Amino acid sequence: MRWILFILIYILVDIYAFQAVRTLTKSPWVLWFYFLISIVVLAGLFYELSFAGSGKMMQPPKIYFFGIFLAVFVPKLIIILFMFAEDIGRFFVGIFMKVAGSDETPFMASRRKFVSTLALGIAALPFASLIYGMIHGKYNYKVLKYAIAFDDLPEAFDGYKITQLSDIHSGSFDNREKVEYAVNLANEQQSDMIVFTGDLVNDKADELLAWKDLFATLKAKDGVFSVLGNHDYGDYVQWESNAAKAKNLERLKDIQKEMGWRLLLNENSIIKKDDQRLAVLGVENWGLNGFKQAGDLNKACEGISDTDFKIVLSHDPSHWQAQIKEDPRNFHLTLSGHTHGMQFGIEIPGIIKWSPIKYRYEHWAGIYEAKGRYINVNRGFGFLGYPGRVGIWPEITVIQLKRKQRTV
């Protein structure tokens, strides 16, 4: 029953979009091919969501059926916008002609081939983009480098480099060679510290087993630090018991320890250099809009001095907006992820940075500043749901801390 409404909407959109194809050609082969693709895509998606089991809701091949569905369905939505606009025009022209007393033309004029051609041409752009995103975009890794200057950065840490990864979502990967390339790329940055800001898996700790040895090769002089993201808790799986869910989380924690990562669970670690300190605080997931709020900033601050230079690892950037940036304890730099940049958008440095996710998250990609406090929102290393990326590429962030030069 839950699929009836969805199927009806799909069929109505399909039939309406079909009008553009029928306007351009009467070939039965083309028309039957159109409906064959529609039926196959709908049947495949319905099967994967209804009968293929819920244990791998966000893993291949299920996510690829979803990706193909988007590549077919989204262009049809664009087509019907043109068809609907044309129909409104045809309707009012028909009324005008009737009022004018013209009986020589039918009430609704024939569709114009120009409009259908334009609709299909524009719809081809998202179709090609979504296919490209699944084939190439999801592994199109980019290294983004920033330098941020602070008045009170300890001199010993001037030039200190941090590599940030986020949202690995290991359960979605299907190409070891590409992921290995990205891990090597992260190591090549030769940063003093590597941090991971949550969502190591989609749902289950076992997703990480095939990639454990690879991510264990991430190395930095001062270590690899990590925190949990909303997906790491297993909240989106129907477990047979609460004990099984808790065991899964403990297993994920153990695997990170086996990889040599230091998982910070509402706690901190002090990095010392020439008797000066840099504090790394890791909080558990804290988010708005129904996301888990397990993060405890006060607990993570235990043993930290107000004068310490503080870097906070917190998966969800809404935590910075709601609590961190206005806190009188002065958290200098927060590193987050979570948004993925929606894996879709347009970015041309210095010209435009846009994604639909901006209408939900004020801070969704890159560096933001408020009152001398900074946050970097990493666009994510992996992918989830749609098995690709378009315009918002997978990211390895390198941040260099600089001490502002004081004028005499």
C-alpha cells in the first residue's frame, strides 16, 4: 500500500513527459523503448526497496538502482515543467480564440516541436550529469588547502598542518583502487595531524572490514583522531535487539582502535610542542532537526585551560552554530562534515558556490568565520544515497595554522 501513491505519481510524470517525445517522433521503436526503460527502472527500484532486504539499505547494488532512478526521473520532472508551461499557454490561447469567436481552430493548439526539443535538450543535462557523477564524480578527489591565522596561536604551532577527512561511508565503496589513491593522497600532504570527523560507515561496523587495512595506513606525526557521526551509531537499521545495536557500536570503536586511530568520545587530547599546548576536543554527534545529540562539550573540556588553543571535532556543523561559536571558552577552530554538500551543486572558486543543502544548513561547505572563530565543513570523502557526486567533489582538506604577525 505504501508504494501505490509513489507508483501513481511516477506513472503520471512518465505519461506527461512522454508527450514531449511523442511530439518529436512517431517511431514505435522509440516510443516502446521509452516505456521499456521506465518500466525496468521502476520495477528494479521497487524490488530493491521491497524484497531485497533491509540489511544493506545504503549499499550497492541498492544505491545504484536509486541512482539510475534519479538519472531517469529527474529529467522527466524538468520536461513536465516545460510541458505544463506550454499547456497553460495553449489553454489561455484557446479561451481567447473562443471568446473571439474563432471556430476554425481547435480549442487546444498542437504542441510545438520547438518546446519539446528545448525540454528534452535541457533535461539531457541533468541526465548526463547524474550518470557522470556515478561513473567518475564520486571518486574525483580534490585536495583543498587553507591557511588560517590566529592572534593567540602558540608560536611552536605556527605552520602546523592538519589533514581533515569526513563522511567516509565505507559501506558505499566499490572501487578499492580509487579509495587507495585517495588515502595515499591524504598521506602525501605530510600533515602533523590527521582528523576524521564522523560517519565512518553507513550503518554497520562490518562495512569497514574490507577497508580496515587501507585506512590503517593513514599516518601523521601526532596521530589520527576521530569522532562519531550520526550514521556510526546504527540508528537507521532495524536491529534484532538493543544489545545487538550496542555490540555493533562497540565493534566500530574497536576497529578504529585496531587501525591506530584515537577515537575521542566527549574527551580531549593534548598535543605538546616546546612546552606549549594545542588541545584537540572530540565530541560525539550533536545535531539539530532530529539528529542524535550525544555530544557533551563540557565533558570534552575537562582538564582544558581557557588559555589553551582549542580545536573541536564535531560531526554536525549545526553544533557550531547552536553552541560552539558563542561559547566564552573560545573554541578557535571547529572541524565538521555531515552535509556532503548534498553531493550536488555548482562551485566555481571566487564566482559561485551553491547547493540545495544551503537552504537547510547555513554552514555547509568550506571555511566560515564568526568573531575570530572558524569552522571548516568538509564536503565528505565518500557518498551516500545517490552513488555519485556532481559539482561537489569528494574532499581532502589541509588546514595550516598560522600565527598573526604582531605589529609594534
